[in-house]
Amino acid sequence: MNLLKNTATEGRRQPADNKYWLRLGIFTAVVVGLATVLTLVILIRLQLRVFVTPVRNANLDADAAEAMLRRPVREISLTTADGLRLAGWYSPGPARQAVIVVHGINANRMAVLPEAARLAEAGYHLLLLDLRGHGRSEGDQLTYGYREALDVLAAVDFLAARPEIEQVGALGTSYGGAAVARAAALDPRLRAVVIESSYSSLPDAVDDAFDGLSIFPRRPFAPLLIRLAERRVGVSIQEVDSARDLATLSPRAVMIIHGTADGMFPPSHALKMYGAAAEPKELWLIEGLGHANPALEHEAEFRARVLSFFERAFEEQGNK
């Protein structure tokens, strides 16, 4: 009798036990699914922040700058057309021309001292700028050259107001190169520009650099992150196009410098910008150079090529 009773009881429990495990499985799947979605949302938000927020490096050494330039620098403050206060160094020279020197992403004006030191040898007035959100300048967003062009234009205003300066040029590296290209397209007072290790357009940069800079694969996440970034900063990716900007500069002079081993922006970016620009233009492809400072690794050739470029460009523009 007990055996029959236990068997009957076991038969009644089995359907209830099956429902329990089914409910537990559904609950676990829902929890895991929600946790996955929440984790994905958090990671996307973190990645978006990386893409649109600069990493501020405010470590500056004016004594080191003066030692490299072999002349004094003084701290200056500029105000952009959209109301940001920018910091920089101004170093006057004996020439009648000035060059604005613009750093790359997540850096500051210290990063372009090697280029500035070579330009100082030629006697140019120099303005080393901290772009918005970098160094000691105000701002907290990256627009990859679009609004940063206003920073370069603020520097042009500062230099153009000085009676001892007759002409202004600019040199920008990487992210700073995009800012210089757009600024030159907006303001004809920039008479000559040098673009180092930069990108031909932001869509091209995404195509080539996204996988190396993101924790997500380019497909299918790049379009989503681009759309979110555009909404966050209010600028379309299509609006950042250095090749298009450089095409408008003639008869002003353009020089493109790029390494053949640049793993972030391959030489195709330089070739596209050079192809878009009209004469006068120069292209210096440096064999074996990565995404690195050409003034450090090729100092003598940098001095010869870049100083000659600015000298010719300023002379030709001065005769017009």
C-alpha cells in the first residue's frame, strides 16, 4: 500500500515540478537577456563618451618650451566665435610672418614643440594653441575639426591684429590638421597650410580607424555610434571633409606630410587630400613612418622641406 501511495504522489508532483523548472528557465533567460542589454547599453555609452569627449592633458612646461624654441614664450588667452576661452603660447620672432601650430587629439601644445622649434629657426612668430577641451582651454567635446576650426580662426585674429605680422600660415597634425584645413577654407587670411598625418574626411577616418579605436566591431556598431555621436555634438560626420576644404584654397599653398606606415590613417588619406588640392601643392610621403611626429624622426629633412615650403608660399602670396 505504501508503495502504491508513494507512486501516486510522485505522479502528482511531476507536472508541478516541470512547471517550476520551466518558470525558472524563463526567469533566468529574461534576467540574462536584460543583463546583456543593460551591459550593452552601458558599453555603448562608454564608447560614445570616448569618441566625443577629449582626454585633457594640462601638463605644460613653459621653461621646456623656451629651451626648445630658444626664445621666450608668453601665455595668451583667446576667445572663439562661439564663446570658448582658449589657452596658448605666443612666441614672437624677427620675421614678418607667423605660423599657428596645432596639436593632435588628446594632446596639448607641448606635442608640437618639435615642429615649432624648426619654424623658430626661420624666425617666424609662433602661436602654439591648446584646442578646445585640451590642455588649459575650455570645452568638453570633440567635433574632429569642425568646431575646432573656430579655435584656429581665433588664433588668426590674434596674429592678424599685430602690426608686425604681415602673413599667417598654419601647421596641424592629425586631428589638428582637420581643424587647420577647415579654418583655411573659411578664412583666406591663412596663406599657407601644412597638414601632417591627418585624415581626408571623417567618414574615411571611421572606415580605416574605427576597429582600432573601438571595443565594438565596425559592423554593425559603427552606424549606431556615429548617429549617437552626431546627435550628441550636433555635427554631421559628412561635414568634416579636409579633402573638400583643401580643394578651395588655391592659389594658397598646401603641403601634405604623411607616413607610408601610418597604421591609423593609411597613405590613401594623404593621396586623396593631395589629389583634391589645386596648385601650388606639395606631397611628402615618408617611407616607413607610422602615425608619428616627422619632425622628430626626420628632423633635417623636415627642416629643409617645411621651411622651404613656407618661405616660397609666403613670398608668392606676398607678390599677389
